[in-house]
Amino acid sequence: MIGEIDIYGLFLPPLLVLAIVAWAVSALLRRVVRTVGGYRWIWHAPLFDLALYVVVLSGLAALWSQLG
């Protein structure tokens, strides 16, 4: 993950862009879990949400490093 991403002349670190994408993906996954009723089986919902975000972010970072 070396280098910057250029967005209209604004250079951003790739981890920031991945963090924003991971937030959007985890929000979508949280909505799916809520719709299916999965939060009935989860003991601490905010802790689960944080863990879900970390897993999605690390997965995206691993995918980025393999592609880049």
C-alpha cells in the first residue's frame, strides 16, 4: 500500500479510501443482518458492528495489496 490516490488533485492515502469503502460495505452488511434478524443472536451489537468493520477493512486491504 505505497503511494497515494489522486481524486481531483487531492492526494489521499489508500487506507483512508479503503476505510470509507469498508464503512459503506459494513453498513450494508449490518442492514442485511438486521433485516434477517441476526441481531437476536448477537450478545453485544456495537461490538459485533466494530468487529464486522475491522474484518471488512482488513479484507479490503488484503485484496488491495494483492491487486496492487
